[in-house]
Amino acid sequence: MKNIEACIRKMRHEGIPGAVIEAFVSFYNRLAGGGSGTIPESDILPVMPDEIEDLSRLDRYAAEGNEALARTAVLKLNGGLGTSMGLEEPKSLIRVKNGMSFLDITVQRIRHQSEQLGMTIPLLLMNSFFTDALTRNAIAPMRHLPADSIQCFIQNKFPKVLAATLEAASCPQDTSLEWNPAGHGDLLLSLSTSGMLERLLRKGCRYLFVSNVDNLGAEIDLRILGYCAARHLDFLMEVTDRTAMDRKGGHLARRLKNGRLALREAVQCGPADAAFFSDTARHRFFNTNNLWISLDAIDRVIRTGKNIDLPLIINRKTLIPHDHASPAVYHLESAIGSAISLFEKSAALRVPRSRFVPVKNCDELLLVWSDCFVLQPDYRLCPNPARKSAEISLTLDPAFYSRIDLLESHFPCGAPSLVDCGSLSVKGDVKFGRNIAVRGPVSITNATADQVTIEDNAVITGNVQFQPR
């Protein structure tokens, strides 16, 4: 009791709203009670293709979607830093295509759609306390946009919990490191506690399209919006077919106890079920985190006064990022996709891969840099129609390519042409020159202790080996 009371006092001192404190206490009690946050395979069933609708069959809903568009806002989850790629700035500011960042492309796409439709589509950015100031600085110069067309709010935060004692973590040299963002599952509470939910409802908004800011394939589709409106859905999750590259991502499932759809993330899978989790033939659908949510449904949930009971995610970290000698801590979080189990009128929709273009690491960043994707004049990021293969697998040696600065130094002239590439594996220290083309399945291995260079204008095929002399 002493530990949780100290956490509560700490949160109150920060001015954190009571509903957020209640959510943290619920998560903390689960942790303290021995809860692992896992969802066992024995508690779920796989979802089969005939159990969910397919986007290709929704053309008849486009007219209804067009009618609902004036009551729709777009929200981008913008709480993440680019730490996994060696940066300490908002991930949305990474230059990703044609010198433009995720945020640049997102804003320009919304602006273009608004001009085409003759209306202003509101763009909301849910920032974390890590990303808010730099994001606001980035959008401040965008004077070509209508007033209030971009609105920011900050998601809530939780105290980090020491793994050894379950006490609130302390870091006097930088007190900001004592807190972690509450995970994007906090969206529902943050909309309410920030006042954003009330403002949207007052302006007549009724639908919210949510996606990750680093997914440039996510945009409003009138067919999906119309489907949500016609079916009076509270919550819809876009899912796509899992591939080998998605084995670590959250998958769709069905709860055995009540038959409701559910989301299981990698950190919610225990070691005993790891083989089931990564089996893409068993769990066939991957959560794109493109979500359509009824604002009225959120308001109803909030007004009940009940705790928004989402599954707990326990992220194991160190108190000071990148300092593995600092104390081990728990980040208590939740995922917004898991709200599919919260709402009664929930559904999943199978969509093509083109609506999911994530950049979670430098391998995926190189893919988007390359000619596999084309940024259209209307700021849509589209697969290059000249691509020979629908899927491409990139595996770059993390010792030499896991950070953006390393990626840039090894590809100083930009990405090679990958439009004719089925797969690319690079092991060892390899630098790429200008105007390189990679064709077919390619494996490049540098077994020497020195960096080797692929010369300008080279066409690479098959297996390329650099061996010590």
C-alpha cells in the first residue's frame, strides 16, 4: 500500500487528473498482484477470413462516407521519439521521402484533401511530453494552413515503477525520466481530460480516424467511413494479412470467454506461446493501428464514470534510456487497438497492404527512401507500380545500419533501386555508391574487418561475398 500511495501523491503533485490516477492504480494493482500482462493462447481463438469484412466489398458505402466526412477528424498518434533509430527527437520529424518528414507529408496530404473537398478536415496530433514542444515548433511556420486546422494535445503520463521494489522511480538529475507516456491506449482518457473530446463534439464531429504518424499509407477512405456510419459502429480496426516481417506485431484474435475481438501485442505473449504468436498461418491478421472510432461512443464510456479497463502492457526498460547500468523499471501502458474489446459495436476490416506503410526501423526507412514507393503530387505515398514483387524483405546488419546516422553514412547518395528486388540481406560493413540497382533476391556479406564499397552504377544480383585475403 505504501508504494502505491507514494505514486498517487506524486501524480497529484503533478496535477494529473483523477481518472488518469485511477487508471494507473488499476494497472499497478495488476502488476503488484503478479499480473504479467500476457494473453495466453488458451484464452483466444484465431480469426478466419470469413469472419471479417473486406474493403474490396465496401464500394456501396462511399456515398454515405462522403456525407459523414464533414463530421470527421483525423488524429495522428505522435508520442514517439526516434530512439529505436538512434534519435532523440519526435519520430514524426524524420526526413522520410523527397526531403519531407512524416509530419510534412501528413500535413500536406490533409491540406490537399481539404482543398479538393472544399472543407477543412481537422488534424489532431496526440503528442507526449517528450514530443510536444518540438512538434509545435515544427508546425508553427506552416502559415499556409487554415487557423486551428492542426490542433495538438498531450497524452497523459504515468510514473515509472522500479522493477526491484515496485516503488516510484526517482531520477533527481532529470526528473522527466521518472515518467513514461501512458501508451496510446490512453487516447480515450486524454481526449477527455484535455478537453479535446468536448471541443470536437461541440463542433459537430462524430467520427475519428486514428493512425500512427509514421504510417504514410493511412488516410481517409470514404468507403470505410461510410461503412462505420451505416453500421453505427463504435470502433473499427483495419487489419491486413500478416507476413514474415510482421511476426513481432500485434495480431487480431477472438476472446474465448465472450467471443469479442481482441488485440494481442508481442509483449503480451508469454514465452510458452511464442511459436503460436509468430505463426502467420494461424494468426493471419495484423493490426495496422488504423482505427475508426465514434466520438459519441467515447463520450458514453467516459460519462459512465467507470475505469476504462484496457489490457495492461508491461514494458521492461531502464530508468535512463541507453544506460543499461541504470535501474530496471516498468512502463505501465496500454494499446488503443485493444479497445476493440471495450466497445460492444466493434469490428475488424481486412484492407490491402497499401494502407500500412510503417517505418519502425532503419530497414523500413530505407525501403521508403527507395523507388519502391512514390510520393504523388497529391502527397499520397504509393507503391511503385513498376515493382515486380508485392513484398520485399530487407535485413540490414544492425551493427552498421540500425541508426539513421549510420544508414546515411552507408548510403550517402541515397537508397539503391529496389524496384526489381525481392529481398536484400546485408551483413557486415558495406557502403553503397551512387545509382546502384539491386535485382532479385540478393545477399551481400562482408566478412572482412574493413568497410567495402559497392561502386557507382553497379547492378547487384545473387550472392556477393567479400572474404578476407
